[in-house]
Amino acid sequence: MDLVSQSGNPNSVSTIINPNNPNSSSTISSPAVYAPSRYENQKRRDWNTFGQYLRNHRPPLSLSLCNGAHVLEFLRYLDQFGKTKVHNQTCPFFGLKNPPAPCPCPLRQAWGSLDALIGRLRAAYEEHGGKPEANPFGARAVRLYLREVRDFQAKARGVSYEKKRKRSKPKLAPPPAGASQ
Ligand SMILES: [Zn+2]
């Protein structure tokens, strides 16, 4: 789940933001009400990670020029930090949930992690003044890519991502608020 805290990886782009840091750019004045949720913290870390990615991009890339293709590039870049074994179609364990032996197939970001990440970045983009219609994280190409990843990982790992729909009791948790018009 956690895309930015691979402690073992020296190339990690993670940025630790201390919510109590007086140098934080937060403009909230009362510390009493400043109790960001886990989601908010993760969203800020993701946003910082993406910002670093843009700064390190060659050629340099600014947020305003960023489109869906760049977001896809970012997602593929993150795969190197993934921890989810995704079997190649040629692997004898393709489609096996619990492979009996190790195999050289690559580790990737799990679809669920990417999907949640894109949701947070999409929200963060608009919170930082981006226009919804220009939101690169909401681009059609990104949606299609995520669907492709989901379908392939479901097959490769022998798991189903459709489980929730079959449950008789739907979870009625409201979506996280904070979408400021
Ligand atoms: Zn394999």
C-alpha cells in the first residue's frame, strides 16, 4: 500500500513530512484543529513524491504541462518499488494464487495501491488549484491503464477484484469528504 516508504531502497523518493514541523507550509493557524487523517497525510506524501518526480524529470516538466501520458510514466516508474509479484504470461505459475516455488517474475505496484494513489493525487491536484477539466490524474488514458493493470493482475495472480460486488451487505461508508468545490 505504502508507495513512498521503502526503507530498504536507497533510491526511494520518499519525503517525510512532519506534521508538527513549524516549517511546514500549512497555513492552518490553530494547532488544536490540525489533526490530519491518515488519508490526508498519505495524500500529502504522494503529492510531494509526484512533485519530486517532476523536478527530477528529464527534460524538466512543470505541473501545468503534465498530462495523462506523464502520469502513466510516473506509475511505471513506481513499479520498481513494488512488492507485488506479478507473473508473466510465460511463467508456469501464471494465474496461481499461491505459487509453490520462487520465480523470476517482476515485483510491481499492486493495482489497488495505484488506484488509491491516483485517487489521492487527483484530489490533491485540484486542492492545489488545478482545474478539474485539466486534471492529468483523471485523464482517460490513466483510467484505461488502471483497468488494464487490474485485469492483468487479477489473471496473473489468480485473484479476483470483483469480490465486493458479490457481497450481500454493501458497505455504506461515505466517501472521504474534503472535495472543496
Ligand atoms: Zn512467475
